[in-house]
Amino acid sequence: MTLRPQIGVLALQGDVREHLQALTAAGVDAVGVRRPGELAAVDGLVIPGGESTTIVKLARIFDLLEPLRDRVADGLPVYGSCAGMILLADRVDAGGSPIEATIGGIDMTVRRNAFGRQVDSFEEDLDIAGIEGEPVRAVFIRAPWVHEVGPAATAIGHVSRGEHAGRIVAVRQANLLATSFHPELTGDGRIHAYFSEMVRQRA
Ligand code: GLN
């Protein structure tokens, strides 16, 4: 793999510009992806937060849903944040808001809007396995949590305190990475740097 890979940001909805900036700061070529031809050209992909049902609908309209599933199955490194995490889940828990279809790839069950309506958004410092130094400031916005991970996936971050302490909010499975939170909003580039390294190291 080249030292300067090209990483796409699925540009249907969400914090596309912030992700592009964070990836550029991590030293990769960052491009928006809206067409199957653009998806075919990238070495890695970020799926931003937004509304997962809307992103699935738009992906279908833009003829991206099947190509996304195919590229994930082929081992493309993909990082999903928040709604992007939901799209990478193999299973969505019936205890949260339903969604009719996802991309899948990570052996986990996610619960949409899991933290409840009273606390739509909150921030917390988390330890993430594989991220050195200070804890990561995690911003949660109507976030999912990971209800359970199957044997193929590894939980790498948990809520550390409060009533939801212990809930899984970051997961890694081979070339796939997912977080419930939005690292593009804090100016801390370590999650994007970690993902860029996954892309560089792709076997
Ligand atoms: N609540 C959204 C969903 O279920 C995710 C929110 C987000 O991405 N910030 O799709």
C-alpha cells in the first residue's frame, strides 16, 4: 500500500468537510465519494454521522449500496462514525429505532438512539485501545451504542461513567472501525490518524 493512500468520505449527508479536513491533516489524500466510480477508486472510506435511514436511502438512489457492500466484503478499510457505525453493523437491535437495511460487515448489534431522548447529546473522555496518550474527548449526538459484539469483533472503547458506564462505543474488526461518537468535531486527529494507519497497513 502506498504511503499516501486516497481515503474517501461518503458525501451523501453529514460532516463531510470536517472529515475531509481531519484526513488531510493525517497525511492522506481525502476525497468526497458520491458516485460508484469514485468509490471504486479509493483505498479506504469514512462514513460520517447523520441519519442512518437517510444515508441508506440516498446510497440506494446513488447506486452505491451494493458497491459499498461489495467493497466491504472485499476488505476495504472503512471507518463509520455514529450513523456510519449503524451502517457497518451486521445487526440492529429491535429495542431502538428500526432501520430496514444496512451495509454490514462488523459482527455486532447496535441500538439506534440508545442513550435516550432526554440526553440527546453529551461529551465524555474515553480510553480507546490503540490510541496513545490523553483520553479521547468523545462527542455523542443522538448516538447508538453497541449492544453486543460477536466473536469476530473487538470492543475498543466503553463509556466510563454514569448510568451507561460499560456500554461499548468503539469497535474494531479487521479493516473495519466504528465509533458511536464524532471525532471530526473536536480537533483531535488521533482517530483519523489511527484509521489512516489501518489503510496504510492493509494487508
Ligand atoms: N441518530 C442517528 C441515527 O440513528 C445517528 C446520529 C448521528 O449520526 N449523529 O441514524
